[in-house]
Amino acid sequence: MSLNIEQLEKEFQDKIDRGENIEPKDWMPEKYRKTHIRQISQHAHSEIIGMLPEGNWITRAPSLRRKVALLAKVQDEAGHGLYLYSAAETLGISRDELFDQLLTGKAKYSSIFNYPTLSWADIGAIGWLVDGAAIINQVMLTRTSYGPYARAMVRICKEESFHQRQGYEIMLTLSNGTEAQKQMAQDSLNRWWWPSLMMFGPPDEVSTHTEQSMKWKIKRKTNDELRQQFVDITVPQAEILGLTVPDPDLKWNEERAHYDFGEINWDEFWQVIKGYGPCNKERMTTRRKSWDEGEWVRDAAVAHAEKKAARRAELKKAV
Amino acid sequence: MKKEWPIWEVFIRSKNGLEHRHVGSLHAADETMAIENARDVYTRRQEGVSIWVVESKHITASNPDNNGEMFEPAKDKAYRHPTFYDLPVELKHM
């Protein structure tokens, strides 16, 4: 058993090329482990921060039907965050370290959640567009090479489709409503369209992680491929709503059999990533507050569990 | 105090007649909370009728580095499978 690192790496790559999954206790290159911790935790943080913009509208949902659905969706996001944190923990990082990385700003989350939810229609647009974009990414990730991540994705994808349908239904209702309601839906699409396209990450030619990630089958499609897939799927859905996608350059390209679309404002993307989006500060402040204010509850639960265990041990001794 | 809640592995029986299957893990201060959290996280859509939780540290796992000596000996024992035996095609119910 004196394999050197090159042999181990070669065997590892062969295993991936054969289509085998990597499981937690298997040997893996340190960079594979680190890349996964970064990507899975970023994904987990996105689920948790993603609860905030939507939570904003729970108390103001227009009907009980909408309210129970939104509550269930936000609760799902918490569950998705948990599946992903658990997957990240199999790589040897603790939950507290992961939270710490989020709260100190060391770890990122999807920049889309730094945009505000200004109207009820935004809840529709988020479900339709943001969850729609997430689904495209996540369906790809169900076949990712790291077992625990792939399994978390399968579970998440099963639950996610209700999210998108409830969002689309909200948009449909508003689009078929009064002129003011239709306007609200259009305004929401105008604001969420471009940030949704940015969700797939920077263009392939500047994406620093894509090449290695493809080789290790962490990703199976590039950012631009996924983005194109999203545009192709979503434009006809906007047409059913009778809404206009806010892109004058958008048009069907017969030759490519894809939609051509306009230039994305990458300056905005990088600004938001760097912390200058409309809600970055607010999101982090809310998370930190909830973490700090929950500390006594976490500690009390541990104290209670320890007391109970001690009492049980004493009873056993007495018998 | 700053003490992390321990990790628990969660197993769910989806319906009577089937076995419990591993579905994932979670953190909880004790076994009661582990069951409650497992219910909230892993059975939101009627995925189960029974839950087991066990603290992860109590699980002993085989070492994948030893997979060769662990699992390969079974490879050349085809005689443990019914198809190993040559029988006439007209033979029924066997």
C-alpha cells in the first residue's frame, strides 16, 4: 500500500471516467475535497439566505392558499439547506465552521438573493425564474460525481418542482388579472430576468472553475450551456403569460435552434458578488442576528440533554 | 458555552413491509430532538411511517482502502448463484 500521489490521482480520475461515484471515505485529491466544500456550502448558504426575500411576503400573502404554499416552500428551502450542509459535513468540515464562513463573509451565496422583493409578483417571479434557473443547475448536479451531493440533489429536485409551479401560477393569475396586476407581473419580470440569467455564473471564457469541475464531473455542463438552456425553456413560458422578456436583442435563431439574447451586465454581477448589491448588508445582518439570538437556545438544549443523560446514568447505577 | 449538537444518521421506513433506509443526517441535542427534526426534515411529504436515529459516532464503517480483501473473494464464487448449474431446458419449476 505504498501508492504515490500521482498513482492515487490517476486511479481517482479513472474511477470518475468510468462513471463511478466518490463516497466520503474514499481517497480524493485535496483540491476535489476543497472545491466540494466550497461549492456545496455556497449552495447550502444560498438555500438559507434564499428564505429571507420570500419570508418577507408570508404575512402579506393575498390568500390562505397562497400563504400555506409559500410557508411550505420557505420551509422546504430550510430543508434543502440542511441536506446540503450535511453533504458538506461528510467532507470533514463542521456545521459551525460552515456557518462561521457564511457569517464572516468568507463564503459566498447566490447573488440573486441580494435583490429585494418589492411586490407580491416578485414571489411569483422568484418561483418561476429563480427556482427555474436553480432546477436546471440542480438537475445537472443529480449526476455529479460526489455521492452525498448527488443524493441531496435528487431529493431537492423532487421537491423543487412544486416551487416553480406555485410561482408560475402566481404569475399566471396576475397576468390574467386587472391591468394593474398585469403591470405588476411585468415589472417583476423586468427586474428578475437579468439577475436570473446571472445565476449560472460568469461566462465560460472567464469562469475559473469550469475546466477542472468538468474533468471531475462536478459539473457536467458549462455556465453558458446551462444559461442557454434556461433561456430556451423560459421564453415560451413568458409568451403563455403574455409578458415581454426585457431584452430587445432576444430572438429565435433558426440556424442554431436556440434563442439569441443580449449582453449581460457583468459589472452589476461582480458588484453584487463583492457585496454592493441592494440587500447584501440586510441579508447578512438578519442572519447574524438570528444566529446570535439563537445561541442561548442551542446552549440550553445541550445543557438539558446533558442533564437528562446524567440523570439516566444515576438511575442505572441505583438499580 | 459554544458546543455543537451531535450529528445523527436518519433511517426511514417508507411503509410497513419495507426496511428502514438511510436518508441523511442532521444535528440534534438529544435523541428526542433528533426524531422530531427527522420528522420535520425527512417526512414532510408522507415519506415514512417509522423513523430510526442513531448518533453518527456509533456507526462503524468498513474501510474502502480494504475493499479488495473485503469484497473481491466473492467475485470468483459463481457457484453461489443459480445460473452456475447446467440443467436441461425442459426442466420446469426450478
